[in-house]
Amino acid sequence: MKRIKLILPLIALALFSCDNYLDVNDSPNNPLASQITPNLSISAAQTASYSTLTRRMNEVGNVFMNNWGANVNSFTGGYAEEFGITMSNNFYEDIWNSVYRNTYEYSKIINYPSADYDNHKAIAKILKSFYFQYLVDLYGDVPYSQAHLGALNTTPAYDDDQAIYRDLIVQLDDAINMINNAPSTTVAVGSEDVILQGDMNGWIRFANTLKLRILLRQATLAETDAATDTYLTDQFALLDNTFVNADVTINPGYSNASDSQQNPFVNLMFELDDVTQRNTYRFRRASDYIATQLNISPTDPRRGRLFTLIGGQVVGVIQGDASAPDGGAPASLSALGPGLVQNSSQDGYMMLLAESLLLQAEAVERGYITTGDPQALYDAAIAASMATLGATDSGYTASVNLINGKGYAASTDKIQAIMYQKSICLNGINGAEIWIEYTRTGYINNIPMPMGASSPTGAKPMRLMYPTSELASNSANVPAQTINDSFTTAPFWKN
């Protein structure tokens, strides 16, 4: 059955994908878009967009946030740009290209000329909003209102990032309304939805939680900007506090039948036998920073799930260090652990229950949500993270709550404790989210810079640069940007 489920998205992707995110030209050798109904294309769009989230977006975030180091004992020259923080228009430009291409697939579903697919269209609206939030978070202003028009507009204008954020809330409200008021002729969503398998109430929960994340991303700005604070207060008053109550996973039938059928994260790490390691797995190792955070008292029981243990400890390398005798890297370094890399058929993660609970804890702490206990939500988030990774608490939650900066109970700044816990819960799973939240709040325990890093501000970059592909194809509209800008300017929500 899983094989059948996977074949459908692969066929749909072959029929429905495009080489350029602005291209809608029809080929006489391919079916017209109007012939590919949303139920045939939704799984391909979901699967393709997730691949970028779990691979490249995850990688840049985990490296920038000093979770991952390089296996300098076996490789040379890896992560040179990341550790040097050598920003350029080529640096991770595939994130832009891939995310835009895949959000175009959601636009085609949304614009399909039939009201019989309102639930599929609602799912597409939610996921398009999910990924456009990340485009804003990673770049700032992006093409939005004129994007995906193909030959009708090959050089779309850039929209203001705050205006995009405001419209994402509108789109999510519209998606929820479509689900709640779908006509009787609406085609039911089933197994072609490889995320929630047609659970439309689950999609409403996901949409509400995404709204929560979008609103809270602006919360630090609201501390000093009265207009933003008023906007958030008004929006939170309208928010349905029905949030994600389980990990939101994706699995179209991942297996080890072929490279294209493997879970895309595992595909980077292991051959089809699920035993033979690829160089990507052998290269990625724990950083010294994260090893210290996980090892020091109270010892985090998730450490042996996030990384392999050596002598009962996570052993990491300082980013930018070299192997002995020229450097100080230990002879053996911890690899990514069994909580992250299991086998070819493992689920992918769109959003964790732990993240949902920590978002709720922050909203209550800031006074935007008046129901719920932030301490209980914080504790529940740790429990959810333990369950996701397959760890046992063993008294950790009670102990960490005694530590200022890490535990909610003891911390003078409760948001800092929430951000620390988020950085552990999402470690190796959604690195981009950790980096973005670090940029927003400045928290997560003073993450060190790599050895030899060159930064004009002495700090991490706050966004990526617009890619070479966009400079070549849409140069008249791309906002002016220097390398320094990626360190000194951030999306609108940065206070």
C-alpha cells in the first residue's frame, strides 16, 4: 500500500512540476494544467516542498546555530562558507529557487477552475502560506502579489514583507472558511494528502497554529511599536485557540525501494540498505557548543537521540577547528543520532507538537492568550519532544526548571527559557526555525561564532541574500542589497 501511495505523488510531480517558478507555458507533449486535478497534484506539491525544508533549510539553520560541526578528522574544507560566514548571492540560493518553484504548484491548485476541490485548495492555501512565511523570514521583501503569473508577468514586483505577513493571515482565514463551508459537491480529501490524510479538522488546527507562529514572529517588534501591538491584540482576539495537538508528519510511502522513494533527509545520510553511510552522514558531527549544552547538568536525556554517544557523552568539535596536531578536535566525534536518522521509511516532520506548545507558552506569557498555564505548556513541550525523539525524561524537566535561562520556573526572562527549549526540540529537525527565532529574539544562550569567522558586525547574519538566478531574471525589481545588509538588516519583525 505504501508503494502505491508513493507512486501517485511521483507521477503527479512528473506531470505537474515546472522548471521555472514563473513558467506556465504549455507543452503539446504534456497534459494541460487544467487536466491535472488538485487531488492528483496535491501529494507531489507536498512532497517536493518538504524536501527543501528538511534538507537545505534544515542544514543552514543547524550550522548557523552551532548545532552541527564538520568531521575534520576525515574531511577537509567542508562548511568553509558557513563557518567563514561568507555570504553571497550563491550561498544556499537553491532554497529560494526550490521554495518558489514549489509554492507555484500550490498556486496552480488554488487557481484550479472548479469549486469541487475546495478542501484541496484550502490545504494548498495553508501550505503556500507556510512556505511564504519562510521566504519572508529568510529574505525580507519577496515577489508575492505578482508571483506565479508565468508569461503574464515574468518580472514580478517585490512586495513589502510586512504586507505579505498581513495577507498570510487573510489567506489562512480564507482556507479555514473554505473548509468549514465546503459545498456538498466538494471532493473528499483522502490518502493523496500525505500529511494529514484528509483530516480537515487537523488542517484547521495546523492553520491556527501557523497563524499563531506568524503573529508571534511580530511580538518582539510589538514591544516598541504600538501599531504592531494593536494589530496583534486584535488578531489574537479573533484567533481560534484550537492548535496542533500531535506532531504533523509527512509520509507519502517512503521506502528503500529507490533513492527517490527514501525519506529525503535519510536519503542524504544512508544508502538504500539503511546501513551503509553516505559521506553526508559521515561528515556531519555534533558541535562542541551543543555537546556542552546537552552534557552539562542537568544532563539532557535527548542527547543520545540527537547524537551518538561516545563514552556516554556527546563529543563535539568547535566550528572552524581542525584535527590534531594542528587543531584541537577530539579523535572521535558524535554523529547524528537515532532519533533523527532511523530508516528510509521514517516520517518527516512539518511541525512538532513541542513547537505548538512552546508557541502557546510564549503567547500566554506575553498576555496575547489568556487561557492556559505557560509552565504547564513548557513542561508538556519537553514531554512531547522526548516522545518524538524516543527519550525518557528521567527527572530532566524538574531539574532544568531550576536553571535560569533554560528552565521556565527559574528564569527571570521566561521567553529566553522558551527559546532555549525550542532550540533543543527542533535540533536537527527544523534548523531554519531555530535560526529565525534566534534572529527575532537574540536568545538561545549566546551561541558562539565559528573560529575564523568573518562578520562585519561580529554576529550571525540575519537573512540570506537574493540569489543569482533572481538577479539575472528579475534585476529591475530585486531590492538593492550588499553583503553587509545580510548582517545589518532583517525582516520587518526584527525589533
